[in-house]
Amino acid sequence: MAIDTSALQCCGITLRAASPEDLPALASLYTQLRMPELLFHPWPQAQKQAFVDEQFCLQHCHFVRRHPRADFWIVLREDAPIGRLYLDRSRPEWRIVDILLAPAWRGQGVGTGLITWVQQSAASAGARDIALAVAVDNRGAHALYARLGFRDADAGDGLHQPMRWRVPSAFPA
């Protein structure tokens, strides 16, 4: 099902479908996210990079296998990749599988623009709600989702907090 992404232009971003050729760029974005976690780990740099590369591959395979009908998009700013948005629209309950923004683009309204666009798109498409799971240690993302109307769905698994946004019957388009 096609989806209109023109509303994202107000945030200065565009989306394009990811392809196998994008895997190196996606891996680089993932490295930017994960490498700081390993800063003080005693491994040599090559071992840290190998670990992050393996984690990216495992995560990517998991997302593709678990959400085979999802949209896997590259978030672009002036044609340069600055993030990814993985969205499963195959059921009445849409699922934000993953949002990742390069550190330099966080806190600049891009995430808010993406999530608001997903909410508007879900309402226009007649979706029932939007579900996601946020890492429990990612307080910034949890606060952003809560500010945009997502609510904790249940207790979670200790690593991820499920959240849900119910599409209101009169959501502004």
C-alpha cells in the first residue's frame, strides 16, 4: 500500500525504501549509536567493531524475519542518510519496528516529525493503533513517545517497554 510522505518535507526530510545497497550506510548509523557504549570496554578497536557489526547483522535479520511485510525506509536530509524508520503497516495495529537517528540529528525535531507523520498516516489509513517497544534505558525516546500520546502498554520484559497510541476517532489530518 502506497503512503504519502510529502508531509515530512516540513521537517526537511524525505524517506526512501532501503535496498541491499544501503546496508553499509545502515551499519554505519548503527555503529554511531552503539560504539559509544563500548568506549571504556577493554577490547581492541577491531574487536569492538566486529562486535557492533555482528549485532547489526543479527538485529537486521531479526527485523526482516519478524516483520517481512514492513516498510524499511532510509531517512534522508538533502539526500544524505541520517537515520532509518522501519514501520509495519500490515495489520490494523501498526508497529514502529525501529527508529534510529544519527546522534547529530537527535533533538532537532526529526523524530517528532517522523512519529507525528506515522500517527497522521495511521489515522488516514484507518489503523486502530500504533505499537512500539522502547529500551527501558532510553529515557529520552520514552519521554518523546509519551509527549506524543503513547502510553505504556504493560510491564514489559525488563529490557523494553511496550507502548501504544490509540488512533482517536477525530484525529486532525
